[in-house]
Amino acid sequence: MSALTKSCRHYGYENGMVCAKGMDIRAVHGDALACCRDPKKACPAREDYTTDEIAAAEEQSAKQMEDGFTVISAIVAEGKTAPGDSGHVGCPKCGAGMVLFTFSPSNGHLHAVCSTPDCFEVHQ
């Protein structure tokens, strides 16, 4: 189930606790996430996503996950996965760029980005 099935198309963090329609979310609901948790608490400005938009978002999310697994598998194949390790691999997603990666020395989380613009980026 997509997160879009619960959230109003105007909800976002860009404006703090005010949605894109200017509704003060806390004032309307007493809770900043109420309009996402319970669509029945909809404010007068609520607009749901269409089923086509939800399907497209789910398809895009699945593709991003697949791409992520592909790139991370290439990084793991390099054998450098310990905290503090870093390196680069050819990007298996676009085939043109290099994925630069590092595993955080403090928590081991992966940070990686492809040199091709808008190809791949992950920050755990």
C-alpha cells in the first residue's frame, strides 16, 4: 500500500506545519500528521491522489528499490563493506557513471552517489 493512499496531495514538510493549501495542520487537527493517519479527519482543502497517480508512484518506488539493490550488490561485490571503507564501482544502473561510496566510520551506514546526474543516490 502506498503512502499516497493516506496522505492529502497538499501535505508536505516544505511549509512546516502548514500544508500547500495554507491550512495550519495542528490548528485543524491538533496533530501535525492527523490528515495522513486518518483520512476521515480530512480538512476542507483535502484532495486525495487518483488511483492512476498511486499506481505510478508504487511502480516508481518498486523501480527505485530494484535499482538500489542492483547498485548495492555491485558495491558489496567490491568487498569493501566495513565501517570506514570507501571506493568506486562502475554504475550498473546507467552503465556510464561511477558510483562513489563510503561506509560511515561511526555507524557503518552506506552513502553512495553515481557521477551521472539524477542516476542513483543513497544515504542510509
